[in-house]
Amino acid sequence: MPLGLLNLTTFLKSGKNHIKIYEPKFRLIYNENYKNTAADILKAKPNLIGFSTWCIAYPISLLIAKAIKSIDPKVPIIFGGPQASILANETLANFPFIDFVLKGEADLSFPLFIEELWKPNPNFASISGLVYRDLKGNILNNKLDRQTINLDNLPFPSYDVVPKSKIFKLDVGRGCPFKCTYCSTNDFFSKIYRVKSANRIVAEMTTAFEEMKITNFSFAHDMFTLNKKFILELCNKLINLKKENNIKFIWTCSARIDCVTNEMLIQMQKAGCQSIFFGIETGSKRIQKSIKKNLDVKRAYELADLCKKIDINMHASFILGFPEETKTDVEKTLQSVLKLAINGVLVQSSELTLLPGTPLYNKHKSKLKFDGKFSNFSHTICGQNELQLIIQYPEIFSSFYYLPVKTLNRQEILFLNHLINKISYFRNTLFLLSNNIDDDIKSANILQLFKDYFNIHNSENNKETPIVSHWIKIIKSYIKHNKAKINTPQLNDVFNYESYVALLKTLFASWQLVHQPAKKLKISDNFLIKPTPVWQILYTSYNLEKIVSSENKWKENKIGYQKGVYKYLLVAISETNCKKIQINEKEVLLLDNLSELYFSEFVKRVKSVLNKKETLLWIKKMRKIGVLETLKGPTK
């Protein structure tokens, strides 16, 4: 949910306007989807319809707007948000069904626009950042000169209009003073860095807790930790709140590795910070300078050690495909990825995406290519209507295009990023191997290793092989090759556990695309039991609760090294989450007897360990966690 909408909702409610935020109920693919969504929106009989726009969903926003106008040509439509702000003139020039674009932060300008819109003879010339057409159809572009400097003056966001969630995204600040050549953030926020005061942030958190019992927050700000004094003040207030009122908030944020100190991170953890995201982008000093990021990657390694020690999850993001990258630059990035991954960091990577208005886009926009394979930055499944727009207007939808580079071809970059984005599935295994891998990184040709696996993957027999399977092969081969040097008794159990979890999550993602969930009807003798494909029994020699490093705060737990036979049920419940449940011999027997059969038949199979009533309760339990479904059998 765009946070700007929540601020605008509060502003507009104070003017006695009736506001409704609409989110499509399903992924829009076909032409009928847009017509149905437009009709659904128009049921509310709106006097104005606004869209908050981002590059990923811009084609969808335009197609919904077009469908709305085809049903009701008189309803005015206004676009705002980052993508429309950057492409205001282009949007109005190419899409006549869009009436207005309001650029930049709209906290102050949108209420003024609403007031003017309702007048018999509106005069829009005074509305900061508004782009519109005059009576002759000429596009007029008002200067953007109104920004909210003191964010504490904003009203509290209207969180009551969004669906209830366990995690709240909190608007804690705006703007970034840095000038990275690939980023559009500082343009949208007029390069003005601001944060709400510590008192205001705590007040919003406390209000969310009092009204909705929310204790988990994601702080929305690309560069939250620029001001050390402010961060320490906020942390002290949150620590005191916990001591005095027994309210413990947990939160995440984003930062730069050169804008955090060790003291700051320690206080942040004490104040409830559980996770911090760093955009590192490249391991090459030369490319750091070229893209004006100017980070010293060595600092990332120091932070990884500290975050692991104080129990903060560190995320590190990289980008492949910068135009100046050589093989040496890519190798340094891959070395950085591995060095961080073996230290427990959750690493991710994306292909370079050229966003309109950025220096990289302005320099290389004429070289962009389209192949219908979208980067994970704009990862989406596009319908034919969207594709037509994207192909027709490359300057508007550049985030769906790619920039060819010499060092890696397009397919290699896509594969490499997919591979890197699955490495965190094996963070505990890699941590246990960290001493060995750290020594080997210095002499290894990582890029060539990955290219070898790309060639294997790209062969006719392996194109459908899940990416995680390559990691399993790579790690298994590494363990076998270094068997004599590895003295980690729990390694195989941890590796097997993470391998099964990775495969189950991958299977869950593909299964969901074709799966129609069964209705949870009352179970009777002629009901069918149908096992799902997203679970597995795992046997280990050690207790997993004692030997998984990240679950033990990266410390060894020698108690778990007592040999035995442990049994676990692993069940993928989403693409990112897998349940781990320790089970006994009786439960193993029950699971082993599961197949597609009638409930009455299953009762007969397991009568030696459970009676009918107990079997029914167990079936319901397994259905609840996703091990099986129950279907109505044929009527007799």
C-alpha cells in the first residue's frame, strides 16, 4: 500500500470528502479483467479517481484508467507517484484518458487541487507540480515548488482504510542526499532529506499499538540512518518505552553501510531493530565510483560480523549489468556476495534497470532492448494488452527493458541473478563451511564456475531444472571435494534440511500456479484424502533445533551434538516459509500410509495406532498445516 495515499486520505477526510482506496482483487491479465475492475471502481460513483503509480504497475494503471474512461468519459482521472511524476508530459501526450498528473509529494498540493476542481471555473495555474491540458489541449506544466519540509506537520496516516496486517509500514522520512546514477529517489523527493522527529515516530507506533495491537513495523525510508544523533534519540525512547510501559516494538529499516556506526547498530538492536537492508550494488571499487555510490565494501564485511554478533538480520543487495563492468568487476561482486553469504547475510541481486530521468537512463536509453523477459526488479506476468503498451512506448516503460553489456550476455545475467537470489536458502550450510570457503574465494574463478552451471542449466535436458538444484549440486560437490578438511559433524543434517526446504518452497511456487484449493467440507467416510506435494519427512542424526546456526544466534550448541534419530515433517506453506515439526514413529507411520484414498480406507490402514475418532482429528490437523486436502467423493 503506497504510504502517500494514507496521508492524503487523512487530509481529504478533514475536508469532509468520502475516500475509498481500491486494490484489484486479482492479477489483471486479460482485457475483460480491466473492464470488470473499472466497473467495480465505478460502482462507488466517484467524482474523481486517482492512481498512485510505480514503474512495475504503470501499464496496469493506464489500462484500468482507459477502461474507466470507456465506461464513464466524464469522471476526471489524476495520476501521481514516482513514475507519473517523472513522465508527466509523456503520459498526457500519449494517453488522452489521463486528465491530470500531480508531480512529487502531494500532501499540500492535492487538497488544493481538490478545492479547485470543485469550483465552477477552476484555475489550476497555482497548483504546485500539476500537469494538465488547457481548453485547446496544450499541456501545461506548473512549477513544483511545494514540499513538506517538516514531516511532523503531516497528520497521522489513515491506517483504518487498509487491511489489517501483522506488520505496518511506517512513513518515517523522505529523500536522499546521495546521487547514485541509477536511482530516481532523490528526484522524486526533490533531493531534500527529511525525517520525522523521534517523538512523532514513537507516537505513531504507540497509536498503532493502542488502536490495532500492532508491534511490528517496517520503517519506510531509503536512507534512515543518516543522522546518528536522531537515531540514538529514537532508540533511547523505544528502550525507555519498553522499560516503563512494557511495550516492545520490533522494526526494520534501510541504510547505507557508510552511514551506520557500531554504537548505532548496537542501540538499534536494543531498541527492537531486527533487520536492516543495505544497497551495496557492486563489489568493484571502480564501479562504485562510476555509479557514484562510493562505498567501501570492506565495511560491509565488518557490519556482517557485527550484525551476526548482536542478532540483527543483515540484507545486502547487488546489481549486475552496469555498462562499464568487466569480468574482473563481476568477479569482485560475486566474491562479495559469497563473503557476505557465508557470514549469514541475506544477499540478493537484480539486473540493472534503467529508470526514466536517471543519469544512466539519459546516457544509455538509445541502447535499450526488449525480449519479454523482465528483470526481477519489474518481475511480472504480462497480458497481451500490457505487452503492446510496453513495446509501443519504450521511453515510458524502460524498467521492462534491458541494457546489453559485453561481459555477460542477457541469459547469463538472468541465470546469475536467479542463482544469487536462491543462495540464502543455504545460509546455515554456507556458514558452517565459511572457514573453508573464505580461503578458497581468494583463488577461485567464481564467474567461470557460475558460467559452467549456466551451460549445464541451458542444455536441453536441464532447462526446467529448478535453480536451487544447482546450489544443491554445487554445495554437495564442494563438501565431497573438501571432506578431509571439514570437521563439522552437524553439516550433513543442516545441508539436507536446507535442501529439502529449498525444493519444497520451489515446488510450492509452481504448484500454486495450477492448484485450485479444495473447500474445507465436513469429513465423512466417502470423502477422498488427497496428499499435497509440498511436504517431506526428514531424518537427522542431530536435533535440528540445536544445530541450525541462525536459530541459535550463530552460536554452537554442543548439547545438540548427541547422536540419535530425529524425525521431522517439513511443509511448505508459502514460497518463502516452510514449517518444521518434530514427529514421532507413530506420526511417521501415519504419513507413510497417506495416499489418495477414501477416509474409510485410511482408517482401516492405521487402525493399529489410531481409532476412527483419533484418525479424524489427525486428518484435520494435517489438512490445516497443508499436508493433505479432503475432497468430496462420488455420491453412492
